[in-house]
Amino acid sequence: MLVKEEWEEAVSMLEKAFEATGRSDRDFGARLQKAQRLLKQSKAKDYPKILGVSRAADAKIIKKAFCSGAKTAHPDKGCSEQKMAALNEA
């Protein structure tokens, strides 16, 4: 499950396995914590990815990427409002 990035299912299965072992198996505990952390990260928005820039990008590159994205994602240009809203949020 962890390899396929199915975090919710992995957390569910690991919780059941951890409970079945009486919460004593450290391996299941460590894997459960890792799966929970990865699930939380997967739900967080990745703003650099939305803008199409690297995490190390400076303000100038970010502004340029936003302007470029806004031109193509604007609802008046035929794109969805959700995409423009995501761009504005980033």
C-alpha cells in the first residue's frame, strides 16, 4: 500500500494489524506512524507544484510563473474557475 501511495487504506490496515498485535510490535508502530505522516503530507497542497516551479525558486520566478499560469488558466480564456482559484491560492 505504501508503494502505491494508497495512504488511507494503508493506515487503516496498519491500525488493524497494530491492534491485533496488542500494540506491542514496534515494526507495525513505526510503519503506522510513517503511513500517517505520508497521508497528512498527501492532503497538503503543494504550491510550487501548482505553479510549476521548484521549491527553491525565488520571488521573481514565482511571480513570473503565476503570471504565466494566470494567462492560461483564466476563466475568460476558457479554463476552469477551480484551476484559477488554485493558482490564486498558491
